[in-house]
Amino acid sequence: MSAVLEVRGLRTEFLTAAGILRAVDDISFSLSAGEIIGLVGESGSGKSVTGFSLLGLIDPPGRIAGGSVRLNGAELVGMTPGELRRRRGREIAMIFQDPIATLNPLLTVGQQMAMALAAHERVSTKAAADRCTEALARVGIPSPRARLSAYPHEFSGGMRQRVAIAIALLHRPAVIVADEPTTALDVSIQAQIVAEMRSLAREFGVAMIWISHDLAVVSGLASRILVMYAGRIVEEGPAARVLRDPRHPYTCGLLDSLPAATAPGVPLRQIPGAMPSLLALPPGCAFQPRCACATPDCAVAPEMTVERDRSWRCFHPAGVASERVAS
Amino acid sequence: MTEILSAAPAPASPLRLFWREFRRNRLATAALAVTVALALLAAFAPLVAPQNPYDLAHLSLADARRPPGYLGTGGYVYLLGTDPQGRDLLSAILYGLRVSVEIGLAAGCIALTIGATFGVLAAYAGGWIETLIMRAVDLQLSFPAILLALVLAALLGQGKAQLVTALVAAQYAYFARTAYGAAAAERRKDYIEAAMATPLGAGRVVFRHLLPNCAPPLIVVATVQIASSISLEATLSFLGLGLPVTEPSLGMLISNGFPYMMSGRYWISVYPGLMLILLIMAINIVGDQVRDQLNPRLRR
Amino acid sequence: MSRRYEGYLTVDGVSKVFGARLSAGDRFVRFLRRAGPAPSLRAVSDVSLSLPKGQTLGLVGESGCGKSTLGRIIAGIYPPSSGTVTLDGEAVMEEGRKVTTDVQTVFQDPFASLDPRMKVGDAVAEGPVAHGVVSRAGAREHVSRWFARVGLDPSLAGRYPHQFSGGQRQRIAIARALAMNPKLLICDEPVASLDVSIQAQVLNLFLELRRELDLTCVFISHDLSVVRHVSDRVAVMYLGRIVELGETERLFRRPAHPYTAALLDSVPRIVADGEALVEMKPIEGEIPSPLDPPPGCHFAPRCPRAVAECSVRAPLLREPGPGRSASCHFAEAQLALPERAIV
């Protein structure tokens, strides 16, 4: 299947008083229609900035410093703001963690959806209402016609997120970037939304980038997983294989840190230390100061090692014979 | 044992960061320099002023109402001219500045203390105490401060203490309102709940935790209110309700010269007036910058 | 009311009703309109439980279930509307005032629970000095000892909270609570706002200190895997009521309440089942508003087992099996289901 989204060597920087902060450093991946990939990392890993960069939503002092983002063959990096705006919402859409911040509290849900519709299409009021009703029904909102005239505050957190998803789906975009869309929700509601999103991706062939700190949520949803650390992808591969048989010590550490991975009451296998500041990255591999496998080799930044359908950025990958793997 | 975590080297103190940002605004820095200079002039007026305007022995009615640059009988040049009593206007302005700053600061600080205490107390205690204090404050805020000050100054009579009392009564409500707003927001934060859960006494929670965290908005209001105390005092003195004639403030100097404005002897009113404007503008510019820096909503 | 439970920590018939706070004006308008009593929210409804010394009780549930409110009542922050909380036979609160220092709390958000304008060392020393746990002269040493114990360099005591990361702040908050030498520690979602790798560090610290100090704990969390890891007993709450209570491992393997079972099903897990990963099963419907809970069993509208009776008669908390309490008419049937594999 051909890729709807092709990202190559994407770099995003922020100019700060203390120097250039490289939030996203040389990220490459591709996404085909109907595929869901999980972009996993802890806070400060650059996963959200990656999402914003894909939509060209980086404002000064930040800038996309290099690389390429091709959406349906069109290059987004370097596109004028006007052209970007025409594609945003119609070809690529974003869902955020906090739907209350993205919905206007003064307008009814129907008005906001009609506005989103009118941004890219000319539709009659009646046709717009029908389309919006249909969109709300699709994301599982009960009595959607009546709910069009409700205000955002009249919805629960989970329902608001469904509205945000419905708006994102209005134009049937090729790609949806979802930034921690279920983090603020209760587990029972999170499970509903995840199930909903999965069936939407299947049904409409929408490709999705699911950004999350939670490996477990991503595991139930994504076919491929990208693990980010300090602005770079450290491991990438099919979800089941990355989770069952991780290569990068950071991925291993994340999985081991989960309470479910250890018998109750027994100390968890923790990763020591904390994510370094992006302004003061250690030389070589950024994970090296926290890594149990680190050797003097790690003072040089490792390149991506590719092995069939997966890759990692480490000299001492787990689960591979301990000889140094040439890149 | 978990490993000993150490943080990065200590960054610059908050005060230093504040000053670094403040300095970036040149106008505000200049205004701060003017404010400090005027405060110093006021504090050391007796040493700086060429003449003691209160010392009747040095005054001669022959020198009254002379224009700037006039060479007086004592062989002394009156740089800014003289007033109707034959006082050196420059000296009179410096002494007047001293009185104005003194009263403004005293009124501002006392109003801050009383208002902040009331406001924080209302927010912390809640219930009928809150209702009582805040309704009283709202009621007072519905009258213009100048009206209240006028009435009080008229009732209490002349004198520094009376004037400060009138100004405090007119202005504490602004501090109370601000302190209440800040404290009501802080009160709901976890660290106050944590302090109460220890449990720590009410006094400690209020004075060690609540009050310091309400300081930023109070500092902003304080700078504005000191400026407004000074202008309020000038207004009252101009209207003859402020200080006795023996201690002329800037407002009274303006008032003294007012009858002569139309006869071409502009300097008697204009120079004290300019001084008053300079002082109030400088304080307000400093206050604006402080507000911009302390208000997180205006942060870029 | 007679004591139903006796334990080291005893929560007896505790309820908490939050009345809508009305201003004088609102009251006047309500009076003119002859409106009835102001709307009230029953955040905690007649909760009784007990906990032996040295054990940890996990309090789980989704938002609005009242777990945080119950935690704050046990911690002596909120006075209960009715009922009592006693620790080692002594009341935690009397006449709406906390009268003990034996209960201390660690809050969820370490960015909000430390006074931004107080040096962290002073924050740790403040309570112990105020209550004579340590003399003013000995405060420095006390702080240094606790800093070292929670894995922080004691030389950092002179810094302000904003100079620390989230994980470090949570260590400081733990040091502040433990510096009071409490007998009972309430942890209200202490790791919810931390990254996974930092969460593991803080959980390990918690486990280690609990063992060394022989602490009794109430651990509140929405994260079932975290609760399962740290607790001896678990109480599951739904809309202000305890729906199930029991020994952790057995409760997770054989839940007696359909809500517990459904909650366990909806938790995302990393499970390798052949090639595909097992998917989570959502619970139907929304969490009802606690302002207007459904009649009868609050869970009935979402419950796969519900019958007509459930919406009429609220099930009482009873013992369907040894050492287990559950409030469901079908608890026995639920318990008889095969044991769940938990990974």
C-alpha cells in the first residue's frame, strides 16, 4: 500500500535564551491508509511537537529546521500558511488532549461543526446539519440531532472528546494526529473511545498517529510503535514485536517500569535518573547516563539499525547477540 | 536506598531574573531612576534645598512673586522664582515633595496592611466573616475615593495624621478587594490544603503561606495606590482640606499660585504641578511594568 | 449507631454532602421563588471500613466516585457530614477540627502541593517544629535526614519548589508528610501526574519507606495496576458508595461486583495473545452525574447483569464470600465465575 504520509528527517527547533532547543531531531516514518501508529514517549520526549510539526503548527520562536513531510505526495514543509490552512482539517486533522480547550464555549456544537464544514466546502444549512448529525452519530453520540444545539459544557469529558473526533472526521481527512486524546478521561470512557477510533480507522481508511505516554493504550490500538526519547526515535517496529521483544534499553525500561510487569509488592525495575533537558543533552546517545548497558562506545550517537520491519538506535540492543551490530 | 538525586546548578534568584527582565524596558528603567531620585530628593530635602522655606527669618516679602532667575535681596538667585510669601520656589517644591511622598507612602503602606489583612482574612475564614467584610468593602468601593476622602478630611480637620487617616479609609478597600481575590484563588490550592492537613495553626497558614503568595498583585496595587494617594492628597490640599499652611505640600503650592496664573506669574503653580506630574507618571510607569511582569496572563 | 467495624483505622458510617455554596443574594432569590432546599452532592455515602495496622488500603474508582473526598475525610481535611474516623481508637477530627498529627497526606500534584514561596527545607521542617516533633535547633538535621531518606541531596533544602522536577517534588512531599512521624499515610494519586519511569521510582520509594517505617496507608488511585501493586486490601467506589471491598489479589482475580469486573476489563494492558494483542472491553454508557445518581443500584444503567429490581432496590454491602464485601444482588453468581487471568 502506498504511504499517505511520508516523513523524512524532520527537525524542529526552538530558539530560546539559552540556545537552540532541538525538540524533534531527525524523525522519519511513513503511514499508509487505515494504519494506526503509536508515537510513545515521556514528557519532554518531543512527541507532541512532532505532531504539531506535521500540521505546520509551529509558531516562532519555533521553526521546522529541515526534513520533509509529504501528505498524499504534496510537500508540507515550506508550504505557505494559506496553502497549509487549506489542507489542515481537510486532509490532515488533529485531536488534542483537552477538548474543552479546542471547543468554543460560546457556540453550540452544531454551529462549530457547521463552521468547520464551511471552512473547506460550500454546503447549504440543511445539508450541513445532516452532515453534522451523521458525524456525531458516527462517533457514538446518542440523539445526535438534538445534541447539535447543545453547548460544549453540556457534554461530559468523554462526549466532548467524541465531538472533537467528529469535527476532525468531518472532511474525511487522510490522516488524523491524536495527541493524548484519552489521557484526561476515565478508563471506562478511554476504552470506549479507543474502540471507536479503531473501528473508524478500519471503516473509513483514516490513517492515524496516536501520541501517548501510555504503552498499554497504544498496544491495543496501533499496528506500529515509535518510541521517542529526547527528540529522537530510539525504536520502531510492529507493536506486538516491540512490546514483546523490545530492543532499545529505554523501551525495555519503560515496559519494566509498569507495575503490571512485576509481582505485587516487589520493587519495580526502575530506570534511574530523569529525562535530560533538551538544552543540555549528553554527548552521544541521549539515554546513556540512565542506561545499564552503556559502554564507552555510547559517547558516539548510534545510527538507526534496521532489521527487516523494525529498527532501533542502540549499540547494545536487548535480545540480539551481544556483538556490536553494524548499521 | 534510591540514589541521591541532585538538581542542576541553582539558577539565578527570582529577584535577579525579575530585575533582568525589568531592565529590558528602557522607559520603565528611566521611570524607576526618576522615582528613586525624587524619593532621595524628598528624603534629603533639608540638605539639598538652597533655602529653608519654613524659616521665616530668611523670607522677605520684597522677594515675593519674582520670576525664575531673579537675583534676590540676599544676593541669592531664585532659579524657579519665588512664591507669594517670598519663598524660593525650588526649595518649596523640594520640601513639598517631601511632604507629598511622606503622606503618600504612609497612607499607601497603612492601607496595604489593613486592606491585605481584611482581604486575606475574609478569604481564609469564609462564612459570615467573609460576607461581612466583603460587603462592607463593596459598599465603600461604590463611592468614589475622592468623595470619601473629602468628607473625612472635612470631618477630621487639618493635620498630617488626619489626612493620612482619610486617605487610608478611602483606599484600603482596593487592597482588600485585591487581597481577597488573590487569597480566594490561592486558598483552593493544594499547598494550603496540605498546610491545613498537617495541621498548622490558622495564623501560620495565613501569614506564612497565604499572604506571601498574594504578594504579587498587592505589590502592583500598592505602586498604583501610592501614586493615587499622592494625587489625592494634592487634590485635598489644593481644595484647602489637606495640610495646614505651615507645611505646604505640592498640592498647596499649586493652590497658592493658582490666583496668579492669569496674571502671567505662571511659575508659582506650574513648577510644582510639573513636579507632581513627573512623580506620579514615574511611579505609574514603574507600576505598569511591575504589573506586566507579575501578571502571568500578560506573559509572552 | 453501633460500631460495625473495628480496626486500627476505622471508618464508621461516613457520609459527606456538599451543599451548593449560595451567596446571600442567591438565598434571597431562592426564598422569593419558594425554591426547595439547595441542590446538594452526596460525594460519600455511608462508608464503613477498617484496616489493620501495617496494611495498605487501595481506594479505586473513576472520577466523581468520591475516593478523593473519602481520602480527605480520613486525612482530617474535610469534616464528615456524619460518621466518624478513628485511628488507634482516637478520633481524627473533633468538632470539625483535625486533632491529630498521626495522619499525614501526600497529594496528587507536586506542582501545587508545595508552597511556591517557601524553601523546600522549610516546608519539610515547618510541621515538625510547630508540633514539637523536633526542636527548632534540631530542624536542620531532621530535614537533612529526611531528604537523604527520600533520595534527595540534603544540600538542596535551601531551594524553591520550581527548581525541582515533578518526581523530585513528589519526594519532597513524601518527606514533608513522613517528617511528622505519622502512623497513617494518605496518598492521593501520588504518581498520577508523573511519567512512567519516574512513577516507578516514586512507587519503589513508597514501598521501601512503608516497609522500613511499618506504615499503615490509604493509597488512592484511578490506576488499577498501581493499586494492585501496592495494596493489601482494595475498596472499589462508584458514585460515593463502596461497591466492593476485599483482599487485593483475590478481588482482582475474582471480582464479586460487576462494576469491578467491568473496570478490570476496560484497563488497557499489554498482553500477547498469539500475534494479536488482547483488546480492552469498554463499559457501556457514561458515568452518571453525582448530583443526580440513578435510583437503586447506581451502576444498574450500565450493568450487564442488571434486572428490573436493581433500579428499585439498592443492594446493601454484604459478604458474598469470606473476607469479601460487595453491594450487588448477584455477587454470589459473579464470584462463581472462573478466575481471571491478570497479567
